[in-house]
Amino acid sequence: MLFSIIMTSLRDFPVLQFSLNGYIAQHSRNQFPLRKTTTKSPLEKGVKGVVKPCKKRKILSSKTIKSDIIDLCPVKAFASIKHTSMKKLLVTGACGFLGWNICQATRQTWEITGTAFSHVEAIAGVKITKVDLTDFAALKKLFQTVRPDAVIHTAAKTSLNFCQAHRSESQKVNVDVSVNIAGLCADYGIPCVFTSTDMVFDGLNPPYREEDPVCPVNFYGEQKALAEEGMMKRHPMTAVCRLSLMFGIPGPGATSFIQPMIAAMREGRELQLFTDEFRTPVSADTAASGIFLSLEKVHGPLHIGGNERISRYEFGAMLMNTLNISAARLIPSRQKEVIMAAPRPPDVSLDSTKVRSLGFRPLPLSEEMKKLVTI
């Protein structure tokens, strides 16, 4: 409480706050150093590109990270105060697929600053800032300039195969940047939402609830699990949104997996789709509504997925029928028949009971797919 009062008072004295923030950031880094990997991870011991499930390995146990639904958090406190202008929201990765959908959902109610780096696109109603988030000095300056009331962190390297092949590069973005952002949010006393993934699980015991221990089978899932752990240590007010497979209408700079799938169907090209990989898909705009519920009401993990457990092949067949693409050529296949750099867990279906209790209402998949007719 004393810390919050000090930080609130120092908002009017940038020089003093700059010094305090620098001390706190340094203190936080000393107290919670980033985990360094000096020996081979269990994920590196697979044979022929297949990683064995880590049945006994727990990066994060259910006792270490808890999900709390709260009656009042700083965002609600902000909402109860009469402002002469809208509250400020910082969205990292704003030009990405999820970031763009988040901006579309909230640009009328928040003053949004979005970050981008490799793909910079204009978004109506959003101030886009090009910044290298791996540069901590630039990241700290961003916070000092924007002075956000809340942060939604979506920026990430999300390609499973890229993370598997470029572990060091992807870890800087997926882990180091995430933990640094949580530390700065703690310094400023503001809520933070981290967009994680269903890939933190091994796929052997679905459907997964928030309290289930994580056990990733690829480097992308491991990096997200490490980021969850590091962010919660730095800033317990962080909401960790584990998102299922997402699809939807693309922004100007990024697409989801579904756009190339639709293009292949319409062109009559063969599409190999797994019959033994199961997810609980959710549209990005629907996921965005769950993310904002977490910003207001949750500290810790929250699962955000659709209502239907479905295989990749079943998803493709439903999409083909919904969009009435007669030229589609879907080929059922199994994971073991396709060589991939990064192994995939067989079934990471999420149990989204908790977020539904907060008012999250995803539409049936067929209804969500109908929105894609114009793509």
C-alpha cells in the first residue's frame, strides 16, 4: 500500500520517479534473475525430432501459481474514477493477429498505444510506436513516455518450428521481454495481461484446467511456461491468459492459420490435416473479450478456449462445409506421418469453465466460421 502511494505521488515528479524505477528494476532483476540454461533441457533429448513427453517434469506446479478471481483490482478502481480522458492501454505486438483484434475491440473505450517492430502497420484509432522490446532501455523509455494504466502483452515469436530451430533468439522475446514488462508493470503499480498458450501442456491429460501443472513438449511451450513463472514472480497482479488455437478475420499485417487453409481449399490443393491433434479453437475477437475480463477480474492463469473439442481434420471439414468450398481436397493424416521440427502435443483442449463464470460467451464454431465468408 505504501509503495502504491509513493508511486502515485511520484507521477508528478518524473525525475524522482525515473530514479526510483531504475532502482526497483535493478532490485527486481537481482531478486528474480532470469533462468539460464547451461545444460541440455529434457526437450533436447528427443529422437529424430520427436520429444518425449515430460511426465515428471514440472516447470511450474499448481502450488506455485494460483488463479484468483477478484472483486476489485486497480482496473476497476480506475473505472470508478472520473477521468477527463480515456484510460491509457499499452498493447505490445499490436500489428500482430491477436494484437490487431484486441485494438479493434477496445479502441473506442481506451486510449491505445501499440508497439510493433518487424511489421509496422497503421491501425485506425491507435498510436503505433516502433520499438525493439528486447532493448530494455527502449522499453523503459516507452513506459515513461506512455505512462499506461494497463498493459496487454501479446508480442511473441509464435512459430513452433522457428522457436525449435532458433531457441536463443526466440527466448529473448518470449521470456526475457515478458519478464521485463512484468517488472515495469510492478514498478508502475498497474495490471498486466500476458497472452500465453495451450502449448504449455503435454496433451496427455485433457481437458486442462488452470491448476494443472505445465509440462511442454516443445521449446515454444517451454518458453511460454518460463515467461508465466517469471512474470508472476515479478508482478503477482499479472493475468496469464492461456489461449487455444485462434482464427478469425486478419489485420493488415498478420493472418491466422486459417487464411492459407481457405486459399488452399479454394484453389483445390491437397490439405493434409491431423485426425489425432485436438484443440478447443476460439476466434480472436472472442478471445479478446475474455482477455479484457481477465484484466478486470483475474490474477494468475485463466484458460480461454472455445466450447468444442475438435481435431484439425474435423475443423477443416467444418470450414469447408460452412464456406461451401466444393473444390477442397482434405487429406486425413496422423502426426507421426509428418516430419516437423517441433513436436506437437496430441490433445491440449482447455477447460474454460472459469472464464465462462465471468461472462465469457464464445459462439459455436460454425457461427464463428460464417464471419469468414467475405475473406
